[in-house]
Amino acid sequence: MTIKIIWDFRGEDGYQTAKHHAIHLKEFCDKNQLDYQIVDAEKLNDFHTIAYIVTKKQNVVIIRDALKPHRAEVVV
């Protein structure tokens, strides 16, 4: 099972903040040798952007406990 772990960023600077956060998410995964499919940022509208990791279910607890994401969803 694949899970998308999401952090929300709001406001005019949200996209830049989310892109920067995605860099740190990649670093965390690499440092902890966690497999991931995608780490990126996505602008939903002018005032809401997300940074996210798409990873296997077995990595979710490690990422959740260390990085406190806002939400997650199953990727179909």
C-alpha cells in the first residue's frame, strides 16, 4: 500500500515554503534510509500549497512521529 503524507502551507509565500520543506523531507528520508516514490510540493491555489511524500505504508509511522504531518491519504 502506498501513502501520501501531506503538510499544508497557506498564504502568499506558501509555495516557496513548501518547496523548501520538500528539500528537508528528501534529506530526512535519505538520512534514515527510507524508500519513497515522490517528494514534492504542489500549488493547489494562490493561498494553499502542500509538500508531500509518497511512500510505502511501513514508513508512515517513522515519518509521522518525527515530522508531524498534517494529514495523509491512500494513493490508489
